[in-house]
Amino acid sequence: MMVRSRCLLVSCLIVFHISLKGQDAQYWSQQYGTRSTLLGGVVIGSVEDLGATYYNPARLALVPDLSFLLSAKVYELESFSLKNSSEQGAAVNNYSVGVAPNLAAGTISPSNREDQRIAYSFLTRQRADFRLDFTEFDTLDIIQGDPGDELVGASGALNQKVDENWFGASYAKPFSRHLSWGVSGFVTVRSQRTNRRYLVETFNANGNVGILNQISNFQYNVWGLVFKGGLAYEKDPWSAGLTITTPRIRLFGQGSVEFNTAQAGVDVDGDGTDDDRLIVQFQEKVKAFSRLAMSIGAGAAYRIKGNKIHVSAEWFPSVASYHIMDPRDFLNQITRDTLSRTIVDETNAVFNFGLGYEGTLAKRWSIYGAFSTDNSAVSDNQGGLFDTGEDSVSSSLAFWDLFHLSTGTAFTWNRADITLGLIYSAGRDDVFLPIDLPEQGNAFSRGDEGRFTYRRLRLIFGFAFNFGPKKSDSP
């Protein structure tokens, strides 16, 4: 009995359940600060709130009126759709409502040193929660030599959760009245858990059953350090800034991996004997790494009467393929062959840019709008959503490029600065959807073209409280 690979087109029944929250491969998906959020983060040269701890710490020394910042709730509605390109395919839509992560920050005033600024911050740099489940049932002739079609059932699940939080302190000092420098240091904690599972079953006219079950799981936590240095210039009507962010410096990290493949009732090589297989491996306390691309950012703003135009751009170089985890070699429990599996990551170079507008309606009332790109860093060499890999397993999933549109208003009431706004984000990509088992010797595969579409709407309510002298109504 000889098995041939064939695409299983969806013609009888296919059921998908998809849930998607956040991104795991975009650099500009999170915005920090009150007004900075309304400007879509296009503030590298012009940030005027405590978002400066992230965007450009040098600006801390040039902004005279910094407040304690505890960004209030940012509510978000996300939608994710998958449409099969074949006429027999199915479209799937999923919606979720939640609270987006943001920033908490404040300043510490050194005694007798008014020319210096020290600040602290806590921010969520990455957060993603992917869940995709499928169930498929079809009748196809996928086993050559057996009479008639086989009854084929397939199911699978992909779950991935990523959290990366940064805890930091910032220091800024002016060179002169118009020029300053600053640096932020962050302790970063990245946690990731990815689970992939597939089950394929066949039943032929002779009553023979073939089964393939494959599981690939890994999880890790990595602690590291990231530093950001900046220069800032301010002289009306211009402001400008330049930043450099270091790669992540690993402190420590470890994780665990699980690989499980079981195959029975299928003759892969056509020698008349079923090629049963069993591979089970679980390893704990595996050394883990998580690299982060350095970046160079620049921005400027120009004031025209009661209006201000903001521009920013940031470049992130590629990160060459590396092993997040490199488990020890292990044995195929049946053939006794030595096997190896690694967890890999690799990112493409990314260039993002944005344009923002700020207008003054009254002394304490402003309006904002911005557009920015947010390209995915997922490498073309990374596998598909369901790719368990023959020798390695990919770690990133958010392969779609995004754009962000934001609008809103900010006003001052008593000692509080209040912001209200909306941010709309969208992206899509045509992809190959391999509900696929690519390891050599596997008997079943499926593939089809599809389109992923992602949309997100964020409702912003920001709150900053000024503990300094009460602002005067006079100019």
C-alpha cells in the first residue's frame, strides 16, 4: 500500500474557531502616554508627556510640566477573519472585546538639582493571544492502491500566548537651554507559550484505520536588559529628536519543550508493512534566549500658529536565525534513530514611519490625528501557522503588516489632563494555510490559499494628574 500526498480541499465540512488578541511581531502596535497615544506614537522628536520614558528620554529635560501618568482604560475591539480562496472554502470571523495594555509612569525630583530629571515607568511592550482550532471531515481517495475513497477526519489547534513587560528608570539632563540628552534602562521579562496539535484519521473500504497524531509544545521565560539613549532639541517653532535602542542583553532564561508524534496503520514506503511510529519527548529547564533588534529612530515637529505637524521614523535591522531553545537530542522510540528539534526565531528588517497633526481649539483644548505604518518583522523563512517543522519550530505568527489611524482630543480640567480618542488599525495578507504535517514519512497533508484580515478599534480614556503648581489661566 503506497500513500501519496494530496491537498484535501474543503468540500464536506470544515469548522474553524479563531481568536486573536494583540500582535507578536510588530514594533509600533502599542502606544504610550496620553497625547502621545492620540498622535499614534509619532513623537520621537516632540513627546510632551511621560511617554518620553519610552519614546525619547532626552525630552524629559525639555518638558517643563510633567505629571504622574497612569493611563486609564484603553478598551479595544478586535476582529480577525480567515477566508479560504477556493469556491468550496469557508469564511470565518471572530470578534473580541478587552482592555489594552498601556503605561504607568512618574517622576522623581532630585533635591537641589532642578536641571536633572529622573523618571520611572512600567509598560507592556508585547502582548498576544492566538487561538485557532479546526475540525475537518471529508471523503477522498488519498491512499493509492486501496479501492474507492477513504473517510478522512482531521482536527487541530494552535494556541500561542506572548507577554513582554518592561520596567524602567530614565535620566535626562540638558546640554543647554535648547539641547538635552537622556537614557532609559529597562528590565524586560518575556514569556511565551506555544501549543500545536494535529490529529488525522482515515478509514478505507477494507475497514483499515490509519492514524497520525502530532503535538509540538514549548514555553519559556527570558529576563533581559534594554537601554535607550536619546538627544532632543527644542527651539520654537521646531523640535527634534534622535534615539538609539540597544538589542536585548540576556540575563537569564529557561523553558520546556514537548514533542509527540504517533503514526499507525499507514504504509508510507509501499513495502506492504505499516510504518508505525512513536516519538515522545519532554525536556525541562532548557536554556532559553530571546533576541530583540536594535533600532534607530528620528522625529521632528513644526509649529505653525496654533497647529503642529509631527513626523517620526524608526528602523529595525534584521535578526539572523537563532535558537530560542536547543533541546538535547532524543531517540525515536521505535526505530531508535537520533532526532533533534530546536525552537527558532528570525526577523526581517523593518522601517516604520508616521505623520501626526495637533491643533489648538482653545487655551486648554487640543485635537489630534495621526497615521503610521507598523510592518511585521516575521521572516519569510518562518513556517506557516500549522508548521511543526521537521528539525525546527518557528516562534512568531503575526505576519501581516498594519497601519494605524488615530484621532482624539485632550483638555485640561483643574489639575488633570484628560484625553479621549480612537485608534483604528488594520492589516491583511494572502497566505498559504498548511494544515500540514511536513515531517518526512508523514502520510497526510492539506493546503489551500487563504486571506487573513485583521482589524482593531481602540477607545482611549487617558488621565494624567499634575502634582506641581496649579496651572494658571494667564499666558
